[in-house]
Amino acid sequence: GQNIDQPTEMTATEGAIVQINCTYQTSGFNGLFWYQQHAGEAPTFLSYNVLDGLEEKGRFSSFLSRSKGYSYLLLKELQMKDSASYLCALRYNFNKFYFGSGTKLNVKP
Amino acid sequence: DTEVTQTPKHLVMGMTNKKSLKCEQHMGHRAMYWYKQKAKKPPELMFVYSYEKLSINESVPSRFSPECPNSSLLNLHLHALQPEDSALYLCASSRGVAVPNTGELFFGEGSRLTVL
């Protein structure tokens, strides 16, 4: 595997901010992607990083540090509908995606 | 049309059966993928077709046979499967490399396969 690690499960409160981390022990990838997957549904694209730094997209932001081997997804103003699994994925050669273990986020009222 | 359509949604088959999973997209994407996902696990890459040619086979057993009849269609032929092959099979597509783009995957809803 690609040794992509994520926390298994997290819980946060509606309206709060949560950071989901993704660490990896690999190199040579050309993009790091974040996907959301609700139970029983297909993953949907949220955000991606090619270069180091922060990419903001509405309530979702993603950060990448290649030198430190990690990324995070930041979710602001949490809503109940954000309860889902969040997957980070590394892309190689533009069409080879490997997914991390996924983080199940529980949003409580 | 921004959808990837997979059929059937559910399939139950015996170990001696031959069946096929189908995937279709009309977004003009030139890369198509098969992923396998077991419960509470991330999707695992199986095959990638790029411009209708098989470009990646992640050492998948030969009882799984992919086919890409044209740029819009992707099939996965199944024969002599084992119970441990029961999983959700996800098809995905992406634009391909000829045109600069984000390159993200668009997933279908999957075909849930049960092998008895």
C-alpha cells in the first residue's frame, strides 16, 4: 500500500470547526485529493492540492505540506449533513489514485 | 450530464456463474476506473483504462476481466468468483490528461456484489 493514514473516527458539534488529518510515507504523487462518502453512497470530490499550502472552497479547505508528509481537511460551520466518511487520496501519473483508510466524522447537535 | 451510471445496483451470483457489471458516462471523460470497496474500508484500485486502453492492472485475479468497448462504456466481467469477492464495485471516470483540469474522479453509485 501507500501508507496513507487517517484517524478512524472523530466527533464534533454542529457549528464547530473540525480538522481531519492525513499523513503519508510516500513521494512522487502529483496531487492530494479529499473525498466525502456518505454511508451507502459513492465518494464525491471535495478539494485537492497540487502545491503546498491552503486551498479554500467555501466551508471546506485543504492544506498540504509535502516536506512534512501531511495534509488536512478543514470543515467550518459544521452541519449535521457533514456526518460522513472523509477520504484522502494520492494521485500518481494523473490517473492512479490511492485512498487512505478514511475518517468517519460524527456531527452531533 | 455529470453522472456515472452503473448497472446492476445489486447482484447475487454463485461461484460458477458468469456475470458482468456495466458502467457508462457521457461527460467525454477519457479515463475510466474500477475500484473495489469492502465495508468500512477505502476503495481499492483494480483497473484503469486511459483512452480506451488498459493502462493499469493492480494485480487483480484473472476471474475479473475488464473491457472498454468505447470511450463511454466500461464493463467488468466476472467468472468463478469467491465469497471473499463480495464487495461494492465502484466505477469512476476522469477527464484524462490531454486537457488541463483538476483531474478528480467522478464515481458511480456502485454495484453491490454478493457471491454465494
